[in-house]
Amino acid sequence: MAKRKTVLRVDGFSKSYEKGKLAVDNLSFDVKEGEVFALIGRSGCGKTTTLKLLSGQMRPDKGEAYVDGERILGPHERLLAGHDKIALVEQDYNLFNHQTVSDNIKYPIRRSSKEYQEYRLKELLRICQLEEYAETRPKELSGGQKQRVAIARAIADEPPVLLLDEPFSHLDMALRSDLRRMVKNIAVEANICVVFVTHDTHDALAMSDRIGVMSKGHLLQIATPNEIYTKPLNKYAAHFFPHCNVLNQEELKKMDVERENGLYMARPEWLKVIDKEVKNHTAKLVHVDYFGNASYGEWEIEDGLRLWVHHDSFYNYEIGETKSVVLIEGTDWWKLED
């Protein structure tokens, strides 16, 4: 496979809103063509500020970013804020409600030839699955359909970089799944790099090639979805995914697991429930989070020590039932950094 070129490079971005309080602190990363890169983190961690810096809407205090080797200019350096090679889709879509879907999509290329406009429109209606809504006005569309129109319009002028701000936050689960697949296909088919911010781990895992975990303006870890999930850097990164088991040395010792001092993590699917009684692994089921195709049982080993265990949809355990909880063969507790 040919090596993909780097399209977007961020070098040492820093931004503060108040003196001494950094919203973004020395951020550096790169994104390649055809790659989907997710920035995840809790509210206020600096994700949206990073997008505004990347789009040229906000001036960094320090650092620079480049698209195809060309520095992204800040709003103080341009008559109009933004960058011609970067498209940003914000949470409110910003569609023209008095125009049709087709007119909205063609707006960025309105000065191009009629032939190119019609060619590009046909392509975008197909890619974004909007053919039947071409003459519809946005006010008549659902949230998911509006999101498709906003994305189609954003990439109409074939920018090499697409930025998405919490793209699926207002959509139900079924629509989210369809749109995640669509965005991934766009990145591959149009060979553009996509950077999106989210606090939803399902979106990040399902869509991205790499994930950057943010906390208090810092990038804690950049890795593939599998690496982020199975080998998180620290407790914050581990707990960003729900139903996570993090125990210290003393808690593990209560289960006859000897480890050096520190914190250790096990995902709920790394554990299993067995009927056989195992010393210091006997547990009582105290709570279940049920999701239809799977569930997560909270099992109490002893007072204050509880473990989440993944169960398939055919589990038949009852609250108060006692079993043993053990690690599945081939798995082990992952040591976290302090």
C-alpha cells in the first residue's frame, strides 16, 4: 500500500481565554489523506477551541498549523476568517432555509461553470444519499438529513480537510450509525482528511482511524481505536469508556492478584462469570445495565470492591445471585500510568 501523505499538521497550538488558564496547551498532531481523526474528551477540555483554531476562526497564542504545507492564517491575517482548503461543519448546520437542498450544496461552487456545478451536485447527492431531497427545503428535513446537506455543502469545493463539531450529538442511534458510515466513505472516496470532535466514545471507535484523547487542553494520547480501548494511558483515558474496571494494588491483592504498586485496568469483556467457586473471586450480582444485544453486570466481590462484567443478550443471572468472576484466558490487567 502506498504511503499516504500528511495533509494537516498542527505544531504546538496554545490558546488561553483568561490569563494563566490555557484552553489548549501545546497541541501537536498530524492527519493524513483519507484518514478520520477523532478528538475526544469531556466538555471544556479544548476540543471545540482546537477546531476553531484549525478553521482559522480563532488566533492561537502560540503554534501554527499547515494544510498541504501552507500555513493556516488566523483571522487577524485575512479579510474573512477561515481557510479555502478547510471546511467546517458546526452543530447548528447553518443552512439556507429559503433555498433547496441543491442550491445549498451548490452555494460554495456558485462561481464555477454550470457543467461543473451539475456534475458535483450529482456526485454529492449520491455520496450523501440525498437524491430524493434535491428540491426539498431544509426546514422540511429531519436532523439527520440536514446534517447530510451540511456535509455535502462543506465538501462541494473539494477541500482537503473537513472539520466536524460534535456531528451526531442531536441524532438518534440508528441515524448516527448511517452517518458515521457515510463520513467514513467520504474520507476514503474523496481522499480527504476528516477531523471531528466528540464526547461520544461510540462515534470515535466506530468512525476513526486514530483517536486523540484530550484533557484540560492537553493531548494525553494518540493511538488507534483498538489501542486507545485496550491500552489507555491513564485512569482518565480508561474511564472515558464506560463500565471500566480500575483497581489498585491492594484491591487486586484481595483477589489474589499480585502486582506492583499502581493502577490496573480490565475491560468488562475481559472478565467472565463461572459457576465454579474460586477463592477470593466469589461475587454477588448487584446491578445490571441492559442494552438489548448485551448487558453489563456489576458484581460485588466484597464491600466496596465491584467489577463490571460483559454479558451477552442470553444471560440469565438474577440480582443477588452469587457466582465467581475471573479473567478470561489470554487477558490480563493493564497497568496505567499515574
